[in-house]
Amino acid sequence: MPTPALHLALIGDYNTDVTAHQAIPVALQQAADALGLSVKVQWLATDTLTCTSALHDFDGFWCVPGSPYRDIDGALRAVELLDHPFFVATLFQPERAALKGITPPLAIALLKACQEVSV
């Protein structure tokens, strides 16, 4: 029986000019492939996060670089969920390695952690 896909939210305001925004989905897919997992990645613009109810369906969050966010309060709603175990917020951009075919260890660790609690 196949393992259900991990559902991860990318919290941030997508911009095609931001390299990290291109790299993070690639990094997560590479990590999923390396672990034999399926992953579904969904962008959530900060100005759409007006309540936390929509966030509970995700196995994990990655708060992406590229500030200023359109709505910092929207971004904070995801990381302030007390009953949600996993999120990553990065400034040093390890995901850039994915664009060179190198799977970032941080992406693997996030998916492993999400998998452990979603089983």
C-alpha cells in the first residue's frame, strides 16, 4: 500500500525572480525521491492567511525567504500554531544546492520529521 503524500505549505509571496522560490520545491521533491516518499507542495501567500483553520491540513511548513512579506501577520500565523510540530524558516538558503542536483539535508530532515508524525 503506497504511503500517502506529505502535504507541505510554502509560506511566502511567490516571486519568480527569487532563486529560493524556484529552488525550495525542487529541494523538497529531491528529498522525497531520496526517501521514497511522495510530497505535495503548496504555496500560501501571506495575505491569504487570515485564519489558522486552513493550515491544519498540512504536515509541515517552510517559511520561505523573500521579505518583506505582503502580510507578516499572515506568515506568523503558520509558525505560531501551538499544536503543529514542524516548520522550517531559513535565511541561509540551503535549497540553492537543489538547483545543482544536490539534495539539501535540511529538506530530507523536514520530510522525515513530517513523515514520523503523519503516520
